[in-house]
Amino acid sequence: MNTVLLRHCPELAGLLPRGAGAVAPWRHVQPVTGGDGRAQG
């Protein structure tokens, strides 16, 4: 599953669990907000 996610969404590489499958808990990150306070995406 990790390879499928990385193939289609390589920007998720830093969030995927290391040494575990994609169904393991992912790392938490702080949301990036724009000037209006809303999360960018």
C-alpha cells in the first residue's frame, strides 16, 4: 500500500510511518495556514 500511495501522492512520503504499513498511524503535522487563517490545500 505504501508504494501505491507514494506512486500517486509522492508528497505524502514524509507522513507515512517508517518501518510499518500504510495502515499504521501516520505522523502528525501542523497545518499550514494562509493569511486568512484557513488551511491551505
